[in-house]
Amino acid sequence: MIRIKNKQELVKNGRTPQNQKARALALNSLENAINAVDPRKIIESRLSLKNNVLKINGHSFDLEKFKHVYVVGGGKASGTMAEALERILDARITDSLVNVPQGSKNKTRIIKLHTASHPIPDESGVKGTRLMIEIAEKAEEDDLVICLISGGGSSLMPLPRGDISIADKRRVTDALLKCGATINEINTVRKHISDFKGGWLAKRAYPATILNLVLSDVLGDPLDSIASGPTVPDSTTFKDAVYVLKKYRLWETTPASVKKVLMEGEKGAIPETPKADDEAFKKVYNVIVGNCSTATTAAYETLRSSGLNAVLLTSVLEGEAKEAGAIFSSIAREIVASGNPVPKPAAVVVGGETTVHVTGKGKGGRNQEIALAAALRLKGLDGVVVASLSTDGVDGPTDAAGAIVDGKTLLRAGKMNLNAEKFLAENDSYNFFSKINDLIFTGPTGTNVNDISVIVVL
């Protein structure tokens, strides 16, 4: 079970009985949301092996008809997925390699786990990805390749195309992460400067059969965008990738090696990513095993069973983080004033993934920025809380999962001479919440299905 490590302290920070109760309710729901998407539970509950027949989501694979079973993959949750899969298949696995984040504590006996960097790719990631390609290319028609794919896979499974260096790929990735581009836009570029993503893994493994188990971290679960879709037909083009870089005014500073690949691709001088009519996808079976909706539903059910009038507003939230925080506080204030859209005691659950356009020099993450923006408009309210976290336990480039605020947050900060507006302008939410001890800490959770925000109004 994943726990919020500092939950007791966070509840006490509420100062008033109503705030403490609201904080406890919000934090409990977030814990249950994370545990609902524990890859071990999901894989073991949905994947079954009986009489040597592997079954999931109506698909059946008679392992006696396959000469070899290979396992490859990558992502923040892929190590945990590997643990679960290994318990089911055990010695039936012939060879394997799964890229997991540095510091991963997952342990397996058979499936090889290889550590790599996230969110910026590194040489270790390239090494692991090359080994996956070797496994894929030795797979034959009577072999089964099981892919374990989760959010973070784009960074953890890098294989630069052409003459692009990992350093150049890092520069592009870093610029895209800071400019406010959506994950779909970022992955459009990643797929076209990679020899692994955008369907290339499936192309390399053909004519083997592929079972792709996916824990989704992308809104709406578009398979070609989750971890940049290594076994999925790519719906985007080189032209689209160039458009993204120009849209965010990054084209002029994009490394020459990246520009060369993209421009040659536009001209047709190098092959496009594999499309839906490619025969390589005829033997690929894609299964979404968990997503943001799974987590938000668990949070909603927790709050409803606690006696609150709960609403699951959306599991596909997008937009600027600070704007989302302002909207959350507006919803809370409306509930207090009129009982709309739901009467007190109330709870609103929101899932999705916002973006942060970094203009300041501070440190923070999407969820911390949501919470700080919300705090600015909750001042003076009692029994009103907004809490937001990343389900992987790592919010942006920080060691915190997110943050929690209430109507007394600004009062507490003011006593310490902390100007919340200035911290928000500098994108420095981490240091703000660190000073008032309202960061949420879970540590890496082993899962990853976007972000969850909870509004509680008592």
C-alpha cells in the first residue's frame, strides 16, 4: 500500500477542526486513488494463466504454440508491472529487458531491469533500448513479445534517429518540457527523432505476436502517444513535428542534427513512422490496463463513502496549472456561497494533466503550482481544502508528489513573510510549500496515470 508519508503533519497544519477534517478527507482519497492504479493489483487481477493459456480482455494466447516469450518495455510503472508479470509467467520468459527510472526499488528474478534517466533521456536509456531492439529483432513468427508500457517511457526508452546525439535529444526534450507544450505535442516530436518510438518497435519485432500492456498517462488514452507508441501506428508526421517546434518558437534553437532529420523526413528522403496500414500491426494486441479514470473513480468513491456529496468533474483536464488552480478555488467559493454545483459537505474530483509555462527561476511542479494558485483565492474560508498530486509521486523536477492548501494557508505564510504571489510568478511553488511544510510526500509510487486534484468543502 502506498501511503502519504507526512499525512499526520499535513492534517495538523489545518489548524482549525474543520480544516483538519477536510485535509484528512482529501488526503485519504488521494491515497486510495494511487493504490487503485497499483500495477501489481491491476496486472494480477486482469491477466490470468490457466492450462498454459494466457488471457486478458478477451484475448487468449496459448503459450504452447509459442516457441519463446520475450518481455520488453519501459516507463515509471514498468518495473512494478514486470514484478507482477513475472509472478504469472515465471520460467516461461525466455529473455527480457525493461527500462526503469534511476532509483527504482523494483526487484525481479527473471526479467532484467535496466535503470535510465527521467524526464531527460541519457546514454543508459539508449543502451537499454538497443538491447530491447536486439530482443525484438531475434523474435520470429512463432514467438510472443510482451511489452510493458507506462508513462515516462518516452524518456526512458530513447534511441536517437540518424546522426542525432543523445545530448541533442536532451536539449530538445528539455525545451519542450519548459515551453508549455502538451504531452501529445512533445511526443509528436519525440517519435520523429527516434528509431524506437512511433511504431518502430513493432516493425522490428514483426512477424512475432505482440501483447502490449499499457498503463496510460495520456488524456483520452491515445495509444500512439503513450510512451510515444513504440508498438502502435503513428498518426502524426514529420510535418507535424516541425509545426510543434515552430509553434513554440523553438525551431531556431533546435540542434542542427534534429532539424536535418525532420527536414529530410518532410522531403521523403527518410521513411515516415509506420502507419496503420503497415502489416507489422496485424499481430499486435493493445490493452489499456489502467488510466486516470481508474484513479479518479477511486478518489470519488472514497469521498462519497465518507458522507460527502461528491462529483467526479473530469479525468481529462488540460490547460495551464495556475489557471486550473484559480478555477478550483472558484468552484470551492461557489459551493460555499450557493451550494452549486453540489451542496455542502461537498467534494469535487478532477484528473488530467496540466502544463506549466516556465518563465521564472524557481522550482516546482504542476500540482504544486495548482495548489499555490488555489491558495491565493481561498483566504479566509474554513473547512475548504484543495489538494493535488502526481500519481507517480514525483511532481516535476522535485521530490514531492504535490501540495495541499486551505483558507489559512496565506495567513500562515504571511506570518513567515512569504509572498505567495511572488513565489507563483517565479514558478517557485516547491520552496513556498517547503517553508510552510505543506508538500505531499509519497516517494516514487511505482505507477503513473496523470494527476489527481481534490476539492473538499465542509
